[in-house]
Amino acid sequence: MNTERSVAVEGSPDHPARQLIVITAVLASAVLLVLHEGIAGKWSGFDDPALWMLGYTLAIGPPLMLMLMIERIGERFTYAALGLLALLLAGLAWHTGGDCLSSRWGCSSLSTPYWATLATALFILLPFLEAWRDAGSRLPLRLSYSSLYRHAWDNALALAGTGLFVLAAWLILWLWGALFALLGITEFRELFGERRFIYPVTGLLVGFGLVMSRAQGGALRALLRLCLSLARALLPFVALLALLFLAVVVLRGPEALWQTRRAASLLLWLVLAMVVFVNGVYQDGNTEPRYPRWLQRFVSAGLLSLPAHAGLAIWAIVLRVDQHGWTPDRLSALLVAVILALHALLLAWAVLPARDGRWLSRLSVGNPLMAGFVVVLLLASQSPLLDFRSISVSSQLGRLARGELRIDGYDQVDDFRRRNGPGTQDRKQAEQRPRFDVRLFARELGREGRSALETLRTDPRHAGDLGLLAAIDEALSEPEIDVSPPSSRPLLAEDIETLPAGTVLPPELLSALAADLAPLAGKEFGPGCQRQLRPCMLISVDLGGPPGPEWLFVPPARSWNLPPLVYGASGSGGWLLLAWVYSQAGAGHPLLPETLREGRSPIAVASDWPLLQIGDHRYPIVGGRPDLLMSR
């Protein structure tokens, strides 16, 4: 009985709890494997991003917290607390996933801040649950600060030790596969690369790693003491940096800070370093910092300067917002800045004399309250209560309505703007304003952002803004993971521009071209040819193929990987795709309709490889069908 109680106090799980940790890790990895297989295989019911986010959240968050928290298998509080937490996480996952789009960009723009925020919030929350479990029926506000401190560092060390163990194990497996591959036995390397091997093995390694890391708390705490000693040595130097930098800013003015885009981030890193080092020096409040009195006062002066640094960072963010409006990134930056500013105020308050006469003793009261507030703030940022995407949509649309954003200059239709846009002087004035960011709405602002683009596209006030319409059309047409069948609308002659102008296209050529391009509609080729918004071009040119001229089809800009195509007459009176022109879209002189519209006629140039010369630029002609159309 005494042994069991000792194990519980030290935070090490007993034998049944260790078995539960390994089983939980393996089961969680099995669920993740099913999710991966279902999404990759497009199983029925796995086409909803909201379900993806919900599944991944519940398969990672609560199981990992259970594995870090459990000490004895009969802890009812642990199961009840994690069950309630799972319900909260399910709501947050459904909100974020429901705003996610299964586009070619995936959900990374939404899921990355979601996972980062969730991981931070759960890491801060877990010590409270552990300390509350240890405290019994007492309220969270009366929790022992030393207990919170111990649990927080135990969790961090367990995660770090597990990560190193998993990394080392996979390096050994990689070496295993590589060595046998030298002998011509590649089965091991292929097996180790299969996700049906990766998921369960990684889950097993995580389970064993957590068991070993939590069981070896004493050894890890020895490493922690070394790190805290380094923090004690480095804190005065960081305080010196903070004071010197603030003095220079006061003497020279803050204007130089606004000339770069890194002022806010660097200032916040400085505040974060001070927060981490100070808490490393204070530890659980039961140890003295062992600083001479003069050095203690010097560090206190550095802590008093922190609110000024946090204020400068917030000022820099506000200036950026004033220039470009709110975006999810800027709202996230402001959230981090506000959290660090509150910590800076807390540290400045903590250096004031306390009743017990101990230095920084106010942190024992302030840190738990601050941590609880941060958890609420972080979770709210991933909920409808503080929806960064909705705020960004309203901000950017408001700036567009007020004329603070320009809608010209989208490169795929820039020639339309030059021909139909305002005069030169008006254009110069307009170009001084930032451009309306269509891709931000399509990629980062979720369904509300794309709905706003749909509304702008049908707004009669923008009917003549061909550049804006083309950019919106391009953004909304980005291919999805699970796209609907291509539109049955046939390719029409009026969709394609011809050179010389007015040339009558052979109907059979149009049919052959439409058949080749139909499978790409809504995918790599986007929405296809549209005479005004996405001009495609056909030009008749003799490239030395079959008797008679060939037809060169040139797709518009941003058609992903579709190259220009060469069609020639077949013996049966039809037209066949004979070759394609190598023209990288990212090259300095890609072959586009605009290139031909400038009046430079293409000619075939004899060389080791057939070349197409337009002006001073040459493009290789490659026989056969391009890879993009090989399986069509």
C-alpha cells in the first residue's frame, strides 16, 4: 500500500495503467490508420472534411491526455474529465472542419493554426486536471502551485523523452531497410514504408516511450535541473538586452522598427524568452533564485521594461492591420501578442514587494489565473465565439467597399486591363493601393470566404472588371480532392481565340480538342477556355509534320501543367494530337496566348530537336502526348 501511494505521488503509472497506456496508443494508431485509408481510398462517408477533423481530433487529443495523465486504472475523475473534454473538442473540430474545403490545398490553412492552438491549450490544461485529481474536491483556484509546476514539467519531459525514443527507433528501422537493400533484399524497406506498418508500429513505440519516460521521472528531472540552472545564468543577459534595446528605441524613436516586417515577431520572441527564463528561475516557488541583491534589482528592472516591448509589438501589428486589414495570420499574431503582453504585465507586477518579502512570489497566484485565461482564449479562437475567418472576411470586404483596395493587375488578364482600364495617371494612383487578395478568400477564409467571392462575381458593380472576374474564376476553380463530374457543356468555337483573327476552325479539330480537354475540366485545366476571362488560342502553323499545316493550341496562364498542344490532320479526315511544346509556366518566357497576340509569328527551326521560335525565344517540340493526357 505504501509502495502504491509512493508511485502515485511521484506521478509514475502502476502496472495496469502502463498496460492501458500501450493499449490506448495502439488503438489510437489503428483509428488514425482507418482515417488515412478511408480518406485516401475515398471510402463512403469519408468525403466530409468536418468528419476528418473530428476523427483526427478525437483520435489524438483525449487518448494522448489519458496516456499522460493516468496513474491508476481506477481513476474515475480522469475518465470523466477527459470525456467532458472530448465533447468540447468535438464541437471545436466540427466548427473548424465544417469550414474546411477539400481543395487541392487541403485544409492546411485552417488545420495548421487549429492544431497548434489545440496542442498549446491542452498542454496548459493538463496540469490543472492532474492537480485537481490530486487535490480531491478542492476548487481549481486553490490548487497547489508546486503541484501544477511538477505536473507541467513531467508532461513536457515525458513528451520529449517519447519523441526521442520514437525517432531513434525509426532511425534503426531505416538503417535496417537500407542495409538489407544493399544486398538486394528490398522487402524490409518496402514494408517499413507501408502506412499499414507505420501507424501500428509508431503507436506501439509511443506507448512504450510514454511508459518508460514516465517511469524514469528521476533521471529526466535531473536533466531539467541542468536546464533550469542555465536559465538562471542566462536571465540577467536577457534582461540586459531588454533594457539596452528599450533605451535605444527611446533615444532614436520607433520609426526604424516600422521599416521591416519583423519588428513584432522579434519583440515577441524577446518577451517570450524573458517569460520562460523567469519561470525557470522561480520554478515552484520553493527555491531561492540565489542572485545577489544588486543583480536581482537589475533583473527586476528588465522585467519592468517588458510591457513596453509587448506594447511596441502590438503597435507594429496594429500599423500593419491599418495598412492591409485583418487576416487570420494577423489575428493570430495579435492573439499571441496579447497573451505575451499579459504575461509581461504579470511579471512587472510580480517584482513589486509582496507580503512574504520573497522575490516574484506573486507568480504563485498570477500564473495559474493567467494559464486558465489563456486556455479559454485559445479555445475560443477556434470556436464561433472568436472566428478569425469571419472577422477577416468582414474586414477585407469593408476595405474593398471603401475603395481602399484595387482590383486590377491580375497577370493572366493584364492585357485587358491595359486596353480597357483607366488612364495612365489614374492607374499609377490606383496601383499605390494594395490589391484585393482573391487567393486569401479562396484558400484561407473557408466557406464564408468562397461565398464572398461568389457574391462578388455576380455583383453588377464589378461586371466590367475583367481582371477581378478572371482571378475569382481561377481561385474558385482550383481542383478538389473529390470533384464532381466535369460539366457536360461542349467546347465551343467562340470560346477560343484564333490567329489570324477570324480564321474558321475545322469542326473535327474542335471535337478532337474538346475530347482531350474534357477530363481536365475543373482539375489541372481549371474551368477551361473562356474567351474573355481565360483566353485560349489556336494558330495555324506549319511545323514540318504531316502534309498541310498543323494547329497549335495554347492554353491560358495558370493552367497548371497543361502545355501547348500540336494537332495534325489524320488520314480519315479527323485531327490527332501529335506533339506538345515544352513551355514551363514558371520560366522567364512561357508560351501564352499573350505571346502570340503581340504579332510575332511562330516558325519551325531545324536543329537536333525540333524547335518552335517566337521572336527571340525557342521552345522544344516533343512528339507524342504529354504526361498529363497519357491516361485520358
